[in-house]
Amino acid sequence: MEDVDVLVVGAGPAGMALASACGQLGMTVGLVDPNPERPWVATYGMWAQELPAGLPGSVVAARAAGGAIALTAHRLGWEYVILDVDALRAHFHDRSIGVTTYTGRAVQSPERGVVVLADGSSLRASVVVDAAGRWRPLDPRQTGRASAEQTAYGVILDAESVSPLVAPGEALFMDWRAHHGEAGWPTFVYVVPLGGGRVLVEETSLARRPGLPLATLRRRLHARLAHHGITAPKDALTEKVSFPVDQPRHAGQGVLGFGAAAPLIHPASGFSVAASLQLAPQVARALAEHLPAHPDRALRAAQEAVWPAAARVIHRVRRIGLEALLRMPAAEVPGFFEQFFALPDSHRWAYLTGRDDIGGTVAAMTSLFRESDWRMRRHLVLPALMRPLTTNDPSPN
């Protein structure tokens, strides 16, 4: 192929959002993926206030009032939305002016501006973007330890059958009650409407190193449903989730990491799509300002758009919070979230969403620390002084 201005590896939501945004600004764009026409099957949700202004209403499949249960029930005060992934994909596809799609699997970037595919061919661009999610094929760095993973197992049921869990028009962001009947690693249930009378009920391990097995989550989910008098049909559609929440920042030489590959994954919630959709136009503008004349400046400007100083600081703070959760005794996790959900609305919002509000994030952490007893304070502070936990699996000795 001839050189393009921007080559995006990965045709998921983050990759397509950025490719589309770049094409809209007049740049020539290549989009490469092993199966670019593969449907998106994951469930993507975000708070309504996070929806980018340019998205049409058709991309929202369902809206619900967000709630959570730790030790007691909490109204979060924010509307939660579930995206219609087919409509979202069609929206970006229709706006992909100047974007040429290539079928292939990227395996490395041996030099700046070059991407080698599995079949031995190569593609060239002024700026290369790795938006291939957890696989990050253009980042050769390995951490040498097990990742902390969020894992989940869910079933899709009709809305009427799940009424013992949530009322119509509501979403349950987290329910930490141990209605699955098991001791050990804490898990919660996530219950959200999908539209069309369907509801996703998903047993979730927020983070564990390594991830809690899906078989454990499946067993707990069905036990939890039985506790509420709910039986999932044998032919019910299922969803399986597994992704790392603690990958380091993308370190591919001469490559921009974007989306989950950046990683834009929030270490404490696992969310990344909202940040990706919001940042795509900003990154595209940073690239357009310098291309095609100055590719090095374009790459630096795009990297700064993804990781400004404030975002780097906040990500580090949230990673410490992740380590605190990984080390926290299982019995104390619901109590921690009880305190978190009781924080003022502005504090919860700053910690769960903003990437550049250092003041808000520090205020949230300070408030949480102030409201904690000395035992919880120790759990929150010590991880900042310790090496990351190697594993949550019990020692064989």
C-alpha cells in the first residue's frame, strides 16, 4: 500500500472511533484488523454525562437509574446507559471518510512508521496507532508477572424474570451481598438493561491477580439467581469477560497506544470505552495539526493528548487504589465500597470518571481516608509503599 497519514491497528470501538475522527479531518487513514467485519459482542456501558456530543441517540440501547449495594443500598444519582454496539459500529463506519480497511494481523513495528503483518507483508504510515486492546501487538514489553484481571460471567434474561433483583428502569452497578453463598474472593453482581426487554445479569470479580476463573463466577451466578428465585433458561445467551486492568502504559517505540491498549482502562472499574470515545477527536486534531509534514511532532502531540501530566498522575493514584483492593481482606471489601458510595457525589464522580481532575481525585481519596477507621486506613496507605502483589492465589506451602 502507499503510505497513509495514520495507520490504526485494531477495529474495535477505540480503533474505529479514532480512524473515523482522523478521516473526518481530511487525513488518509489505514485500519487493519484480522477480522474487520467481526461484530462487536461485548456489553459497553457508561454514565450518560460521558456520552460524546457527536454520537446520535441511536447508539444508546437502554437508559437506567444507577444504583449500588455494598452493606446498604445507594442511589448514585447518575443515569447509566448501555450502548447499541451494532449502531455504534455503523455510525463510525458511515463516517469513515478516507479510511481504507485492510485484513491482516499486525505482529510488530520494527521501525517507526512500519507495521509487519503475520503474512510477512508490511504497511507504512506517518503515524502508527496500536488500538488492538489487551493484545497490544506493537508493544513488545512484558511485565513478567500475572496481570490483575477483571473477569465476569453473565446471562441475558427477560426483564420480568429479574424483577427480584432490579425494578424496571433501574441498573445495579454493583451488588456486593454474598447471595451466591460462598466464602473467599469477593464478587458482585452487575445488572443492566440491554433494551428490547432484555437484561444482562453478570457475576463479576472486579480485579484479581490472576483473574478469578469463569467457572467459579458461573457457579456463583446461578447460585445467586436461585437465591432470588430466578432460573436461567438452558438456552439463555451468555457473556464471558476477561481483561487486564493493570497493564503499564504502551511502550512501543514510535507507536501511539490508544484505547484499552494505551491503556485507558480505569484500574478501579474496568471502564475504558467512554474515555476512548471522548479522546478520539482530541487525538485526531493533535495529529492533523502536524501531518503530513511533521510526523514526529504529530506523534508527540497525540501522546500528550492521551497522557497529559494530570492523567499520568491520576492513573498512578488509581493503580495504588487497585493494589489496595487486591490486598484487602475479602470480608472488608463490601465495607470499603459502603464508604466509597457514601462519599459526596462530586468525589465519586471525580474518582470514577475524570482523567485530568487531580484536585477532585485527591479530594475523593482524602475524604475516603478521613471517613475510614485505622484498619481501613492501613489497607489504603500501605500498598503505596510496597511492591505490587505477585498473586492472590494461596501459597502452596
